[in-house]
Amino acid sequence: MIRRGLRSINFILIGIFVFSFVGFVSSLSVDVHVPEKYTEVPAGERFYFEMSLKYPENPVRKDLRLEYNIIHDGEVVLQSKDLKAVETQASFLDFLVIPEGFEPGLYLLRVSVLDYEDLNEEIEASFYVVSGDSLQLRTYFYVLLGAIIFLGFIFVFRVSIKRRRDRSLELELFQ
């Protein structure tokens, strides 16, 4: 009888011990996605990315700190921090401005999700920084092409008016 009581107490203690660790397990799921349009970003432009946070075990609204780090060649070259309130899930579009001085190449976006306790999740995505000069040169080309086409229309219009006037003068002279 005493053995049965000790056995019951052992099962209860083991159960308490096992279930006490359940509270420390986090079921936070973080995802970062770079839309195809922003996989190549000119220096000086905005770099957009989508964040998805799923936190199903969280029954109340909780503040999560988001730290964004842009890394190039193993070195943090840009850092930003944000605070988001999340209940069970949140999805949002965010951006960072890529400074003009960034060299073209492969960059890494590292997002750290932290709370004010033990939560610490990291996720990464990559993107390319391209030279902003080519974009500016392309813009100048299109402006110049538009101006040439506009001037061409004006020239053709003036020539057609002059021909009509010359024909009407010829008709008056022959009559």
C-alpha cells in the first residue's frame, strides 16, 4: 500500500517536471520574403520585404522587438529597429532605404525577433544591390527619346502646313 502511494507520488512528480518545461518552448514562426521586384535594388532606393509572424501560443497582445541588419562581407553595414504588437499572427510589408554609398554586390538581411523575456528568433534573406547610375542613365535616355519624338512631330506638322500653303498659292496663281 505504501509502495502504491510512493509510485503515485513519483508519477505526479515526473508529470510536474515534464510539464514545467512546456512553458519554455516557443512556437513562434518567423518568415521574411523579398518580392521578386526587390531582389535587385539600386543604391539610394528603398528595399521592400514582407514579414510574417505566427505566434499561436500567445493569448494576448505582446510587443515584439524587430532588429533589421544589412550585412555585406560579414559586416553589419546598416541597422534598424522596430516594435510590433502581435497577438497570434501578423503580416506586414516593411522597407529599409539603401544608402547611396553601398557597393554593388550580394547583401544579407538578418531579422531578429525578440521580446522582453527569453524569445530570440533570427531569419535571413538575401538581395543584390546594383549600381544606381544605370537606372539614372536609362531615365535620361527615355527623356531624351521622348524629346526627340516630340520635336519630330512638330517638324512633320510644320512641313505639312507649309506644303498645304504652297499648294493653295499655286492654285491661286494658275486660276
